[in-house]
Amino acid sequence: MTFGAACGIALPMLKIEDITYNVEGRPLFEGASATIPTGHKVGLVGRNGAGKTTLFRLIRGELALEGGAISIPSRARIGGVAQEVPSSSTSLLETVLQADTERAALLAESETATDPHRIADIQSRLADIDAWSAEGRASAILKGLGFDAEAQLRPCSDFSGGWRMRVALAGVLFAQPDYLLLDEPTNYLDLEGALWLESYLAKYPHTVLIISHDRGLLNRAVQGILHLDNRQLTYWQGGYDQFARQMAERRAVLQAEAKKQEARRAHLQSFVDRFKAKASKAVQAQSRVKMLEKMTPITAPEDAKKVVFTFPAPEELSPPIINIEGGAVGYGGPPILKRLSLRIDQDDRIALLGRNGEGKSTLSKLLAGKLEACEGRMVKSSKLRIGYFAQHQVDELHIDETPLQHVMRLRPAEGQPRLRARLASFGLMADQAETVVGRLSGGQKARLSLLLATIDAPHLLILDEPTNHLDIESREALVEALTEYSGAVILVSHDMHLLSLVADRLWLVKGGAVTPYTEDLEAYRRQLLAGDETEKPAAKPAEKPKKASRDDILALKAEVRKCDERLAKLNEMRDKLATKLADPALYEDVRKGELETWNRKYAELMDALDRAEAMWMSAQEKLEAAA
């Protein structure tokens, strides 16, 4: 996470003026300019490799411009997710609270400050940044990103890198920088987390710049699109669909104008060629030569390169291709999913819905044959071939081998022309075919993994987050390929646009069961954003408690101590607020507006106290149970 100094004043616009920058001799920006209105949410789009991430680094001052200027107030706070939160014994909640460095510094100074004026300044600033509602805000952000109340009190070391990326994102959102720069934040979120983030960003109080290929997010959470194309920046009002329509209209107009100009140029040149040698027409011919010289060429914009995915077609099998009756699956302990009664036919397009940890990946592995059912009956067609794509497979490619070597291993009898044609059918052309995987982009690696997953013409294709690292054009190509594909599809994705265009059946994985979801995706989105606080989690089977180790008890004691300190600080703030509210001058007519502000802050503080006491009780009960 990266931040500048604190700033409590209104900020002027972010201005990018005539910037130039090259990477290894290749120009990324040439005289590019744009102005981002203060407080706007803006999607930064452009082809892979155009320089979007480089622009972020230029805005943060990590790279030096070769020409032009980027104007940002010197005291503005710039925030972004640079890397995952490191593994440590600090709880998730405390890690997020520490991300607001100003609040942490003020609280630390408040414990040692003795000068009355400085103490007053500290308390005033703490009031300005709503320090007493901090825990509630941090907890709400963590919950939105998939961490329940119990998980928030666990140390960072309990979580994998992908989950710690979510904690890093939570920290940046909590700190509320004046300029929030996010680079593909949904790549490590599930559908539920992505929808929450989309809603959160739409209400974010400051300026947001977000690099994303998530069409739904770019339609619902931003007010403008900053397009990086041909080394130039263009700002468009509205969401992505509006931008795409305007771009298509602009392309059509320019192409028509370029065509007319070419016809006019050809007509003038024809006259010159016919009459330049004739004395009677020499003046007219020379006049037309000057007209040709003065014509400013209209260059028709290049059409986006056609992106393709071509899935081989399987032969047709008799339905059903998979049938499960009374099935259950797990990992050796109690079943994760049970009482499964599911049928899949070859023409099915099924999206799996459900919060992270409910069992979507477990079901995918069961269907793919990577897990065995521990109960019930599961029957598959005898000739069934299954293709399985999951994000971890992209990471398991051989980084020192080329895509051509990968497909040669699977098809050793095929000649190179046929193998290269296979790669080209997934958008991996001659240059990429001979480039080692370690030097390919994330999107190119995803294409290779999709090719390997479908090379045997599967009757059932299981895709777990296939769009990570794919740009918008590639996502549209994937939709087309899946629409034309004659096999069944099981799809897990945070991309609502992809789900809405591909899936015609929805299965909800929740509470250990898999059931048809009878409403549509928009209803599911509304349900997630509204929350399901009234629902209680399914009771888990009682397990024999394990005896806590000495380290476990020390960690629990440390958590109780932190909760004690948190309560003490909040109680101290409450006493100071109560003193403030006891001031008679506050109730004078001219100060009624100020009174409302202090009453609101007091209510927020009491809410924070309630939450802190609940956390203290939870930590205390765990310690007593362990001891």
C-alpha cells in the first residue's frame, strides 16, 4: 500500500499535460493529456501493453517523465495496492486499522502529549477523521471482502497470498486516500467480493482511477472512461458501454471521411496525371497539385485485432453425461457438500453461485474427477471427456518452455504446422509460440491454459475464474467461443457480464447443499448487496476440542490485551465527547449545526464501543475455553 502525506483540504483536478515516456525505446506516451475531475470515478482502459500500469507509476512519482507534467497537490494522499500484506501475527482488523497512518500516529501521540493546545489539536483532528468509528468501518470493509467477524481477529499468517491481497485492498479502502489507484482489483476477488467492491467504489468520497476489464464494474461504478490508445489519452463521460458506442460511431465517421477523402485524392491525382503535360491545362493541373499537398490526411482508426478462441467440437453423447444421486464430497473429514442430486446434459450452461468457502471449487473438482464422492451414486457417460481450467493451472505452466513445447508434449505425433495452427486458434501467433512462458503476459498464459484444457475436445468444460488477466476483447471472444461450443459448461466467475451472456442455469452452493437458483443474476446481485444478516450459518458438527498449545494461549492473551487497549481508548474518547456535549455554549441557537455534528459523532462512538465490547467478549471466551 502506498500513500503520501495527509491532506484535509479540497483538491484541484488531476491534470496530465503533454506527457512523453518511453520504455526500452518504445514510446508509450507522446504528448498525451487528460484532466480528471475531482471526486470522479474513472476507468482506465486500453489494450494490454499500452501502458496503463506505467501511467499509475508516473502519477505516483515512481517513474520520471521524459516530457510534460502531471499535476497533483503536494500534500494529496495517493493510495494503491502495491503488494499483499506480509504474513504476521497481527490480526486482520488491526492490520487494516494500521493502514490509516495518520490515525495511528495521532492515537499514539495522544497517549504522550502534555501540551494542552496540542492535545486539543489532536482531538479535533481525530474528530475530523472520525477516528472513533474506525473499527466499525474497517470491520465492514473486511466483511465485504469476505472475512467474517471471527476471521478478522485471526492473524495474517493464517491466510494465503490471495487472501492477504484482499487485506491489502481493505487497508487502502479504509485509509481513504484522496486519489485511489486500483490495478485489476477484482482479479483476486470472487463474484460476491467484486460486487461489494463495485458498490463501495460508487460511493467512495474521493477520486478513483481503476484499471479493469470487468465490464459490469466499468458500467456501474465509474462516471468516465480514460482511454489509452495510440500513445494518447482521451477522457469520455459515462460508463464503458456508452464509451464503446461512442468509439464505434467515431470509428464509422472517420472511416467514411477517410474513404471520401481517398476518392477525392484519386480524382485530383487522375486530373494531374492526364493533363500535366498539356500547356492549356498546366495551370489547372498545378492548382490541383497544390490542393493535394494541402489536404490533411484523415487516417481511419485501426480496427481492434480480432481476438479468437476456437474450442474443438466434441461428438454428441446420450443424456445425461453426469448424474449424481444422494452424493456427498469432502476432504477426508465431514462432507463439505451433501445430499447432492444433480444432472448435467451436454447442452447445459450452468453458473455456480455462492460465497467463497461454500464449496464451489469442491463441486467443480468432484465433477472434474479430481475428488471422489464419499457417499451416494455418481454415474458418468463412459465416453465422457472433461476439460478443467482453474487459475492455479496458469501458475503451474513451465515458465522455461514455449507454448509450442507445451502442445508438443500433448500431441507428439502432430507436425509443427498443425500445432502452430492450434496455438493461433487461441490467439497465440508465431511470436508468442516461440516465446518462453515466463515472458508471456498474464492473458497469453491464460490462453495457453485454456488451449491445454480443451485440446481433447471435452464434452464438459469446467471453468473456474477463466477471465482473470483477459482484456475486454478477449472476454468477448471467450463469450463467442462458449456460445458456439457444443459441450456442457460449468462456470465460476466474478464477471457478471460473462455469466449473464453464457449461463442459462444457475446453481446456488450454500450451507452444504447445491440447489437451483430460480431468480436471475440481477436478483442475486441485489440480494448480495442488501446482505443476509437475518440468516444464520448452518450448524457445524461438534468436533472434539483440541488442547490449546502454549503459543495459542499466548496469542489469545495478546488479542485480549489489544481488545482491552481498544476499549480503553474508546472510553477515553467517550468521556471527552461527553465533556464537550456538556458545554452550555454548544446549545446556543447559532451553534445548533455544530451540536448536531457532535451528537452524530457521539452516536458513532457508542456504536464503535458496542462492537469493541463484542470483540472483547469473543476474545475473552476463546481464552477461557483454551485455558
